[in-house]
Amino acid sequence: MSKEGKKGKVLVENRTLVVPGDVVAEGDVDIQTPHYLIKMGDKVVATVIGLVNIENENKLGLIPLEGTYVPKVNDLVIGIVTDIGITYWELDIKAPYPAILYASDMLNRPVNVAQENLADYLNIGDVVVAKVSVYDRTRNPILTVKGKGLGKVPKGVLVEVNPSRVPRIIGKKGSMINMLISESKCEIIVGQNGRIVINCPNPEMENIVVMAIRKIEREAHISGLTERVRQFILEEKIKRGLISGTEYKLNKKEK
């Protein structure tokens, strides 16, 4: 069954699984994800494996299930320092090109190259939460750590996922990530580039969150995932003695 909008015609249902080359719409539809849907004549064609996302009549998007990270300005990313220059650090952000973080941005002042060693502030292997400030495909992405919650990550566990799974880990309007934080009481930072920093009150809870994220990765294409992951977390907490079965039953009745 197709859905018709005011300006074009969507040929598939919401949440349909498509592969590269599949025609998903005809005519003048509003494409929300231009990296994953392209116009070919009068047709709109998928470029990656993903789930069709239809919003407000003819607004059309695609949630990718595979792919690499393409930087966008204002994206929150988690980078790993790979090299140190005279006035900057190079960071791996899982993009085709390394990103640049200038020392003046990190230190919020000019750097004295004759007297300062940048390794004293960030060394190779350090993990950094940053935002993409400049990227136009003609040069390396430029990062900034100016802002709340940005900068060097002092502790926690780093988990890597396919960047295409990030929308599912965050969830619609933040539903999945908010549930993970609420159920685990952990600090969880999700980078658009497929890296996640987890800092939990205890190692057992940390392991549960990592397992929950892997479950989201595996089952990203299945509906009702948030509640299944919530159930999984509760069952793991009971198994590990973090909560009692009685406490779980009481909470379930309250809901």
C-alpha cells in the first residue's frame, strides 16, 4: 500500500526495510536524510540498507542499518587522540579523515609553543567528547570542546557501535537513551560517530548497560525495542542481585 502526500507519492509503508537501489517514492517529496535517499529523475532511491521513516504526510527519511560516519556541523562526537602537532591534536572520530582539535580551543587561550608540551593536556590514546564546528568535505573536520560536558573523558568504559545504530540507541525523542540512564543510574554519552562512554556506579551495572547496547545493535530493525531492552535490564539486575524479584514485581504493578 502506498501513501500519498501533497507533493509526491511514497511507495512503501513506514518502517519498511529497504536495500540500496530500492525506489521508495516518486515526485517531489521532502527528503529528510539526503545521504541515504537520493533523487534519480522522478524517483527517490535508497542508497543504504535501512528502515523507511515517514513523517507528516510526505516527509521521508531513512534510518540506516549499515554505514560509516559522515561528520556534520554540531554533531556530538567521541574522539581518540592519535597524534600531537605543534598547536593541535589529531583525533580519530571514525570518519574518513582525522579531526583537528586546536590547542587554543582546548585551553581557551593562545598556546606558547616554545614553553608548552601539548601532551601535558591531551596525550595519545586519550578520549575526548567534542562537537564538530567546521566541516565542508574540502578539509579535515574541526572540533571544539567549548560547551557543557565537552572535553577529556577522565573515566568510564568506551563502547563502539556502527554509526548507523546511533538513532536506535538514542530512540525517538530520546526514549531509548533516557530509559537506559533511568534504569541504570549511569552517565551515558552517545556520540553520533558510533562511540559511547559509559560511567556507572558499579562494574555489574556497567556490564549490563554494555550488554543492553549490544542487544539494541542486534535488534535495531525490530519494533517495540525499548520495552524489550528495559525488561532485559531488569532481569539482569535481578540475576546479579542488584534488585530483588519482589522489588521488580512491585514496580511492575505500579506501572
